[in-house]
Amino acid sequence: MKNIIMDATAIERALKRIAHEIIEKHASVPIYLIGIRTGGVFLAKRLSEYIRSYGQIPVLNGTLDITLYRDDVAMRTGRAIVKATEIKFPVGESYIVLVDDVLFTGRTIRAAMDAVIDLGRPQVIQLAVLIDRGHRELPIKADYIGKNVPTSADDQIKVVLRESGSSDDAVYLIRKGDL
Amino acid sequence: MVPGKGIIGLKYLSRKEIEQIIETAFSMRDVSRRSVKKVPTLRGKTVVNLFFEASTRTKTSFEIAAKRLSADVVNFSYTSSSISKGETTIDTAKNIEAMHPAVFIIRHSSSGVMELLSRHLKTPIISAGDGTNEHPTQGMLDIMTIMDEKKRIDDLKIVIAGDIYHSRVARSDIYGMTKLGARVYFFSPPTLITDDFATLGASITYDAKDAFTDADVIIMLRIQLERQATGLFPSTREYSRIFGLNAQRLKLARPDVIVMHPGPVNRGLELSSSVADDADHSRILKQVENGVSIRMSAIYHTIGEEHGYTDN
Amino acid sequence: MDILIINGLLIDPAQDMEQTDALLIEGDTIQGIIDQKDYTIKGDRALVNSHPDRVFMIIDASGKWVVPGLMDMHTHLRDPGYEYKEDIVTGTRAAMTGGFTSVCAMPNTRPVNDNKSVTRYMISKANDCGYTNLYPIASITKALEGSELSEIYDLVDEGAVAVSDDGMPVSSAGLFRKALLYVKPLGIPVIDHPEELLLSKSGYMNEGIVSVRLGLNGIPQTAESVAVARDILIAGETNSRLHIAHISTRYSIELVRWAKKRGIPVTCEVTPHHFSLNDEAVEGYNTNAKVNPPLRSESDRQAVLEAIADGTVDCIVTDHAPHSYDEKEIEFDKALNGISGLETSLGLSLKLFHDKIISRKRLVQMMSSRPYEILNIKDKGSLKTGADADITIIDPGEKWTVDKNMFVSKGRNTPFHGMELKGRAVMTILGGKIHGSART
């Protein structure tokens, strides 16, 4: 069975808090929010709306597909389509916040940083995630965290959002034994 | 796709597979257009260009594609090979396979050689053209160029003109384009086509007006000059006058027609210089750019296919 | 050995006979049919009233056909010169396994059979083996080069039964006409490989829908039919005997039909692959289906079947053309032409009977009596009293699956591997000697 660990209200509250923290910490404008496909894209959009409404500061959105930067291509199933990376602003000297739904091993973020750096030399890269579930395999930590969730390595975290067609937002923790 | 065997012909690919390769190719093109034109995807993999038939352009396009994916590329061409020593094609390929390449890019003058080698090799093969059979990456880059310009391909009037009989480009084009719903017309001297080509799903015409009127896309094929010597057409002058594309004929087509050519162009023969250089309509250099993207995508899809993997 | 074959269905087109009876063989000669009251069975031996001093070995052919020994008048045994593909030992043994008691060997050996020492070598080697009779076909032109006639009288004296440049058409109409004139007093046919090279030379398979799909240059049907027309007209003008090999197109057949109606001395043959398969067999670049003339369209195949049924076709031949693995497992355009056909021919031909296209008698005629007639070979191809005791016993109903790995021939190049066939030879008798065929 699935345990709801965050409902829609909790997710909204967490994202609003992160938006405030980004406004407080931001070093320069505009703020560039880059969502990592696929889970981070919708979260980045929501965050940018909150930041605009609270901070009255310019926010630009981008989307990053990190398929080509993964270190596990030989293990991939099928042949994942490489979706477009849409970053319409110059990355050089910019203040970038990468946005993802779940932080786990850190490999996705490593790939995302490589991908961003290949586009230019940002001044700062920060990381915002909705869930940090631990079990890092690389020296990576998030600057903004919606919720820390202790898990075992076999567990799954599932983030469902309205934008991808579900009736409501929620984060589930699925224990291995529950499957 | 032929399981584990790469991409050896559009006749074997489904509509969905072709669309997936093209969608990925657009993302690959973004990589080519930025300042760091390289992604680490295929680090540590070896791509072998095995060319039994000379072709600098296609080989270069594949080489650039592989390098942009961070693969190591080894070029092997027939002039430096042991073919002159009487080794069979199968033995040559198996010898190189023993060195663990991740994928073979093969060009060969014999139709069907990809099917033959697929039976003998475990390494996947991407065809860079076999005889008069298929040239699948050219077919897909042509489709990509059309999709890029027209945002669709179904129901477009696409004219393929020239030496259809001996063209692997024409075959890959029609296999791919008909799967995607295009209306394809073959325009050719009757000596360079047979009626049976209609069974591939094309309408055949010998009349320039018929062919070019209301065309959305015109693909001019390269005429091999040696065909004249075998009596397939009397002179380049007459070929150009009756079967070539010039500015005047281009007016028959739709105002937004695009003109493509697999290259190299025989200027003044199948294509007049004014059309080849007409920036409003000519998409020949766009095809070259898209060629690298399609080949990046083809290599990517061919190599990254083993084992299971799940996110999160 | 003296033999009495009992209970078999005796089929002899030469006598227009089809009856279940006993056939008596004494030594190397057929002694005719005898009635049940004229012999008594003692264990596995028979006593025959007319021959009280002899004991006959009994062969019980219940449910089987007993027919005059089958004759394949078009094979390539590759010996001398290409023994890695086939030799006379394996070739004639494969023929025997396929139910043949005689084969004709084409002259495209190395050296070419354009001189009597090659002819003599072939015959004596086959006789030493004793599996089948071998009748060499000598070349029309020296070294098959199409420029000078071979010493044809010399070759016929030595045992050649016909001349042909099979595989290499005589391109010069003038020389072909001279060949037909030159052989006239000998009464032998000139066997024509009808192919206009100017039309065929750049092709690798039949021109049609399949060649378009596979991107292989095609050979138009006219490459054959144009040559058939030319050679029929020359045969008509010279009134000399022409035998057209491996006919495969609708127009070729119509031309032969026309020629026969006009009284031109023309005969023709078809192969099992041309009446069993069409060009779709080449799909997947199957080099085992690469053959010359190429497998044709379904419409041509149907025309061949009609011609078999209406008698336009005189005989069935294998055009057995064994090749090594490396000559076939190669690029399609580089692969050699040919099918190893001796061991599948009868099974494929019996399908014509099972499908009710032809009668049993007509089948035996096309595979035995008619080819002997065409080649003027006496005392064979019949069960008449006094004929040579060359017999094939066929089980028409036995189902079997073609397995190229079980071939006796060195040539494993068959497009029929895995096909289920009905009927096969279970025994051949050659000159009164029993060859318990390998398959019983």
C-alpha cells in the first residue's frame, strides 16, 4: 500500500516556503529556474509564479533533459527519446536554481550540472527539491528542501502532480514490502 | 527496430520508431548549435565507420555525429583494407568486431549486405547505404527537414525526381514517407524507373508539369553521369531540359515549396544554380545539418538499448 | 541378378501402360510383365514358370510405383575442375538418391568438355562408381567462348549425347546457326541456354516488384524470350533440332507453343524450382534462390504450370548446380547462380501429380521416357521387354522434410530446406543391380 507523506496542502506550503527562501538568498536578478525533466519541470513553473508574486522580481524558466548526460546509458531500457532542452537565456554569469522532485543518489543532479555547464559558465548553481530521501552516492546537497523523508534504499517515492493529469497533488512513499 | 541489429532500412522501421528517432534528432540538433557541441553520452564506446565504398560526406557526417556523443570513432575504408587481399566482407567485419566496437556504420555497394552481415555479427549495424537498396539515415534526415519546415508530412505532395531505379535514397524516402502518410510522386525518364515502382506507394509521372504542380516538397536526386554512357539518357543537355528543375518550373509548385537534394549537386544538370542557391526554397544545407542530428540520434538509439533501468 | 518386382503399380508411358502387375528382370534386361499364375513365392524368392532353372529375388512394391529409371538431362557435376563443389562420385550418388538412373552432365567443367578426353573421363568415372549412367553433353564452342565450334563429331563418337554452351549463351546468331547446321547429320539436339546478355548482364534477379523492393537490378523477362525467339527461328530455317533449356517465362512458352504448332523441331525443359517458386523466394536476399534464369513472377510460374499440363513442356530437369557455402553466403550480387536440385526434384515434381496438374503417366514421361527420346538413347525409358533394367521405385505418399544437411550432394544450396514434400524414390535398379536407396 502507498502512504501519503505529503498532500496537496503540504506540497503547496513547502513550495511557497522554498520560494521565499530563494528570494531571500538570491544573489542577482533575474533568477533562472531550470526544471529537470520530467518531475522538476512543473515544480519549477509553480515556484516561478510564487517568486514573481512575492518578490516582484524577474524569473525565467528553462527545461533540462539530462538523458544525454546520464552515466548509465548502457543500462537504459528501450531507447529513451531525448526531449528538448529549452533554455532560452544565456547561462553564462547567471544565477541558476535547478529544480527536481526527488533527490536520491545525486546522479541526476550531477548530470544536470554537467549539462548546464556545457551551455555556459553560470555564476551560481543551486538546487531545490521537493523531497530529499537520502542515500547519496555523490557529494551533492540541496539548497532548498521541501521535506526530508527517511527511506530505505528499496523504497520508492512517487510524486504526482495535477499538471501531469492526476486529480490532485500528492507524494507517496511505497515500501518494498507493499508492492 | 530489428532487435539488436540497429538500423538497416526504413522498410523495417515502424512509423513510431521513425518518429522517435526524428524527435530525438531535434534535441541532438540543439547540441550541435550551442558552443560546447558535445555531450558525454557515449563516452568509452567505439563507433566503427566501415566503408566499403568511398563517401567522404556521409562518413564525415557519421564521424561528427559520433564524436558529438563522445564516442571514439575509427574509420576503416576499403582502400586501406584487406579487401584487396581477397578477404570476404563477412571476415573483414568479424575481424573488426573482435575488437569490441559498440556499433558498425557500414556503407557497401551491394544491396542486401546489411541483412547478410546482421546474420553474422552481434554488434548492431547502422546502414550508411547499401547498393541500390536503402540509405535509411538519408531518408530520415529528409523527413526531419520536411517536418522542420512544414510541421507535418502527412498529405503533403512530395516529388522525388531523377534516377529512381538506381537510388537508395528514393527507396528509403518512400518507405519512410508513405509510413508517415505523405503523397509521393516519382518523376523520372522512363529508362530510370519501372512501372513496378508504383507498388512502393508512389504515383509515377514522366511529365514535369504533372510532377511539380502544387508540390510542397521537391527532392532532386543526383544523376550519375556514367548512366549516360549506358544509354539511359542521351545527353546532360536534354536531361536538364526535360527532367531538371529550374526557376521557371519551380513556379509551378506551391509558393512555400522547399527543394532538397542528397548531394553532391550537379549544378546545371538536375538542378539549376538559381534554384540550388534560392534561400527561400532551397534546404540543401539544412539537410546537411539535420544529417548530423539524425545520425547522432540513430547512433544513440542503436547503442543505448541493453539491460533494464528504472528511474527513482 | 534376377529380380521379380511384385504388387507395384507399373507405369510406362512408352507403352501407355498403368497396371498393378509383376515385372520380371533377368540379368540386365527387362523380361516383361508376368501374370500371378505364372510364378510362385517361396520365402523371399520366387519361382517363375517360364524360367524353371532360375531363382528370382522378390521385391515387394505394394503401394509403390514401378517406373522406368528417371533421367535428368541437365546437371552440373563440376568434375573435372570444381571438385570442391561436387564430383562425379557425390553427384551421381545424389542423383541415385533422388531416384535417377541416368544424368547428363553439362560441359562447363575445367577444362571444358570440348574434347574427347574429358568426355571419356566423365563416362569412365561414372561407370566405376556404378550409381547412375552418365551421358556427357559436350560444348558447342571451344572453351565455351562462343567463337569456334568444338569437334562435335569426335565428341559424339566418344559418347556425348548433345551439345550445349549452358550457362554461356552463344551470343552470335551466325555461329549458333552454324552449330545447328553442323550437327544435323548427327541427329543430336543443340541445347540452348536462351539468354540475351545485353539485356540480362546488369541484373541479379527477375525484374519485377520484388527486385524493386529489394533494390536489386532486375533481369527482364525478355532477356530469355528474345533469345528463345531467335533460336526458334533459326531452328525453323535450318530444320535442325533445338532443345531449349530451363524455360521460365510466359512469352518463351508461347513461342515454343507456336514453334511446335508450325512443326519446327523444338523441345524444351523446365526445372522444379521454376515451377515451384516465384521471385518472392529471393526476399531477405536469399542467395539460395539466386539462379539463372532467375525465379520469375507468379504469372510466369503459372504459365510454366499450364505448359506442363498441356504438353508444351517436354521434360523436367534439375539444372543441378551445386556451389560451396562461401560462394553463396556472400553479397547477393557476388553470389553464384544455381540450386542443388538432384535430391528434391522428384518430390517437387510429384506435387504436380498430387495437385492434379498432371497424371502419373505424364510425370514419368517428363522425367524418364521423353528425355531419353530427345537424346536418342535406345533401350531406356521404358518397361518394355528387352529394355535395359533401369528402374525407379517410388513411394508416392511418403512425407518427408527437406534437410540440406542430409544431402548426399556436396551442394547444400537449396531454397527448399525445411519444406515438407510428399513422395520420394525408395529404390533404383541400374542394369539389373539393386541400389537400396539411402532413404529406405
